Amino acid sequence: MPSYRKDLKMEVKVIGAGLAGSEAAYQLAKRGIKVKLYEQKGIRRHDAFKTDDFAELICSNSLRSDDINNAVGLLKEEMRTLDSLIMSAADKNRVEAGSSLAVDRVGFSKYITEIIENNPNIEVIRESVEDIDTNTPTIIAAGPLCDGVLSKKINELCGKDYLYFYDAISPIVTKESIDFSSAYYKSRYEDDKPGDYINCPLTKEEFEVFHKEVVNAKKIDVHDMDSEVYFEGCMPFEEMARRGYKTLLFGPMKPVGLEHNGVKPFAVVQLRKDNVIDTLYNIVGFQTHLTFPEQKRVLSLIPALKNLEIVRYGVMHRNTYINSPKVLNNMYQMIKYPNIFVAGQISGVEGYVESAASGLYSALCMAQYLGGEVKHQLSRSTMMGAMANYISNPSIDKLVPMNANFGIFESDYSGPKNGKKEYYVSHSLQEVKAYNEKVNV
């Protein structure tokens, strides 16, 4: 670990006010460290964004499972233990989504923006960053949509290990346009409850028509199409359809656990609430880069959506990330430039919660680094520590972005299989609580 440089001031530059950047700025500021938070929204913004608020959710309003025995559920609980701003915003802006944590995306972003803008230790600077001073403590959290001059500068720091993949987002429709003579409320396997999801069933004949039209639907032209790389967790639904007749039936249109009135549909499209006032719903797992007219046409083939009104179409965008095993250590710190930390999806983590967690952990490591030495780290027996170790594993030749999962966990557990996750959770939270006492203020 590099020793503390006495000429460095207790001030950090954070580039980007997305999930990771907002979390990092908050964690540093609460420890008395001055933060200059750079965000280009308000000056210019990518087409995928709709507001100038911080931590805007693009793809979905779901932060996935809130079950603590699920990997991402455990990660959320670790973050709550460490006083995560993102988790506080999510919990205060929750909307019904069964066992998942989904949020009113507008209220979520506004909450975070207000906390950041009213923090006396954070100076928000609305401008584009075009240079990175390697002598200045900096957390790069520019986000997966990073482009322009800043992208080129990051590329210079990372060299040939700078990578990218394509991502896609789902359409959002109005609730009043859903035909409830065909649709019904139900969450998977909750037989005695109405559930939080609106389900749109299809018969075999209806699915066959739908599948055929999706496969032949027109896509939006994307530059560098011959080098498209999709993250499997965000595969456009039309690409899934092209992989085979049954692919959608094992993916977002899976009917398992969604029987209604004793009848199991052949296929089901699920809709999840997107705002607190219950007027908007997003189509779960239907991220897409079909043309806007084609989205309207093929989705209208779903009986319950025959009159659908789309308020936000699905769009395609290029996500950028670095090949972090060659660039970062397990504190999200650049190996070649120790004053520079990299957080968020650009660091190689995948998912909203994972991005925010990387911002949180990188900030805690940065705070210790500014104090002279990083004495306290999380091990691979915690989800947050396991993620940091996965993206920095030098044995990985080329990183594949990955959501939180127990496959990257390290544990000495040797008991029965059915007790493994409970053991993971218990020991992880014990370690995180002890870590919190050491790094908290």
C-alpha cells in the first residue's frame, strides 16, 4: 500500500453523481473530507437520462431481491449497516414489488440530490471533466455511459484494457392502458395473495404469433453492430427470441408460479410498478433496442397490452467499463496511479446495488488512504469484499461484469448444504458490523 503523501490536502474530487459517485461523496463528506462532486447534467446529458437529478435509474426501478439470504439482498444489508445513502433513499421511496426492492425512481433520485446538495462538505460542480490529475485524490464514478474527452482520458490511464458492452432498457407503460379483462395481479408462488405484479398471459397460439413478429421486427441501428457484446443479465428480449422459440419462455415470459384461477398460461409478461402513485408500470425483462414503432406494434400483440400507451420507450446504449483485473487492486484503487480510485459499473461491477456498493467501499478505502494507510478491509467472506476481490483478481484475463453472487464468496463453512447461506449471512454481517466500528465516525 503506498504511503500517505503529506502534500495531499484532505479533499477528494469525485467525477460523476450517479449511484456510485453520490454514495462515495456522501461517505467521504460524513467523515469530514471535503468533496468536489463533478456532474455534467445541467450542462449536457446522455439521451438515456431524463432529468438532471443525481443517481437516476435508467434501465429499471428494481434493486432486485430484498431477501437477506439472496446475494444481492445480503449486499443491501451490508450497505445499510454502513449507513448507505442509496439504501436509505431506496427504503424511503419503496413501491410494492413482492420480495423485490423497487422504488419510485423520481422520488429516489430527488431524495439523493437534496441530501448531496445540502451537505456543507460537498461542492457540486455542474460541468464536464476533461482531464484527470493523477496527483489529486480522485474517485472516477463517471458511469457506464461515459464518453467524449473524459472517456479518452480514462482510456489513456487504462491503455488497451478499456472495454465496453451494449446494454438496453425496458419500456414503461401507463396503468390505465392495460386491459384488466386479460391481466391479473400475482407474484410468483404467492397462492393466497393477489401479488404486486400485473401479469399479462398468452396462449400458445398468441405466443407463436408474438414470437414470430419479434424475431422479424426492425432494430434501431447501432454503431459498431458487428462488435456488439451484450451483458447476459440485460439481453434485449428480441435477441433472446432469436436464440430460439423457448428462450423467452425460460426468461422474462416464464409462466411458472403464475397460475390464475387454476389455469397455467403458456407464457406471461409481467409488469412492475414504477412509481408510488401507481400510474406507471415497466415491462419486466423486456429491455430492447427495437425501433419505437416496432416496440409499439409487437407489444400490442400481447392481449392485455393491445391498447398500451408507452411513456418511455426502450433504448439501446453502450456501457463502458475497464478490464479492472489489469488496472485496479481490491480497494478499487488504480495500481499504476494510487491517488485514483474507480467505482460504479465502469469498474466492472454489474447492477444498481453493486455500483452503489463499489462507491461506498471505494470511499471508505479512500478515506483511510488519505489518513496514511488502509488498515481495514473487507474480506471475501462479505459480499462487498468478494465483489472488490472478483473485479481485481489478477488471474482473470478479461473481466466479464457480474452481479453479486455467492459463487465469488469465500467461506470456511463445512456443514449441511441447506445451512450454507444462513452461515454466509451471519458471518458476513458480523464482519461488516465490526468493520463499521473501525471506519465509522
